[in-house]
Amino acid sequence: MPDTTASITAFLRAVSNNKRLQILEWLAAPQDHFEPQVDGDLEEDGVCLARIVDKLGLAQPTVTAHMRILVEAELVTSMPIKNWVFYKLHRDQLDAAIEALAKRLGSSVQG
């Protein structure tokens, strides 16, 4: 994620919602939060949207809107498998976004 105002703003928008933060937490450790899936490996392919919808307890269009924001911020990747869409945390982009924000604010990220 480049250190631009637009990318930092997209990151902040993505993480400014409790439901999206919850989704990011679940996607960071999908084996801990979701049962194995028939189609798609939790770690390799990501988590099926239907599983995220069930776990959040929100309507599918609402969850899809949340996922779109996470994808637009490049924090999550999406991949179609059969008739489903699977979502996976993009760890490198998340780390880069945090680092870009810290750099922009004039502080360093502690590793």
C-alpha cells in the first residue's frame, strides 16, 4: 500500500467499523473461528461469504458491503470458487497500511 492520502483514508475507513474489525480478526486466524468448509481451504482459499454472514448474524447484502470496503482498502482478497466468494486477509497489505499510517503520523512501528 503506497503512502498516499487516499490509501491511508481507505485503510482508516475500513477499520473504523466494529463489524469490519471483527471480520479482520476472524480472517487473521480462520481455523480458530470457522469450521472446515466443503469447498475451499480456510487458510489457502479463505472463508466463504456465507460463513461470515452466519457468524456476524447480519443480512448478506450488509456483509457484502462490508467486504467490499475491506477489498477496496486491499486488506482482504476475494476469490470465486464454484458459486461462492471466499475472502482472505491480505496480511502484507495490512502491515503496510499500518506502517504507512505510522510513517505519516511521524512515528515508527515497533516490530
